[in-house]
Amino acid sequence: MSTARLARIADQIQRELAELVRLEMRDPRVKLVTLTGVELSRDQSHAKVFFTTLGPAEDAPACGEGLSRAAGFLRAGLAHRLSTRTVPELHFEYDDSIERGVKLSRLIDEAVSPPPPQPPPPAPRRKRTAG
């Protein structure tokens, strides 16, 4: 099967899953989640779904657990929406590339920005002489 066809199917799976998560999921652990990508195996039997959360990074494990617990429900929803012969088994993984990108951008900004201006040293005081 061509790589372009697999990419199109993966994109379709990502769109449909995002819609299912947004409209059908009721799990309180899965909130403010964004699906960032889908990697489909060559035989289309497995799909690795990458996600990120808009909340704190500490919420990611709970969100991943909620998505993994709902994998069967989401797969059944995909079966109704896709026109492929098989629907892949879903595996969810947290995508930390956005956090790494923000951290690298901050480091680059700090390295490139000029140092803050130093205040001028105080002028030496003259001694007054009585005269």
C-alpha cells in the first residue's frame, strides 16, 4: 500500500477521533486534549495516536489513561465513520514536542537577547576644602 494512502487514512482517523473525543467522550480525565498526529502501521491494524493537553503537564498521564480506557469506544465510533475494511487498534501516547519546542524557544530568546544595560557607576565625590 502506498505511503500517501496511509497518510490520508491517518489524517482521516485523526479528524474523526478529534470529533469523537470532543462530542462523545464524557470522561472527566479527558479535557482540553488535542490530537497532534496519527501513525498508522503498514497493515492498518494499529494506530499510534499522539495527544497533548492544554492544561498542566501533570494532567497528561490521567488523560492518557482516560483515552486508553475509551479506546474500544473510540474504535467503535471510528468503525461507523470510516469506509475502510478494518479499523485499527488505538494506542495513545503523550506528545511532548510542543513543551520541548517552547523550552528551546525560550532558551534561544535568552541567548540572543542583549544583556540588560548596566547602570553607570557613581561619579567620584570631590573633597571640599575650606577656603
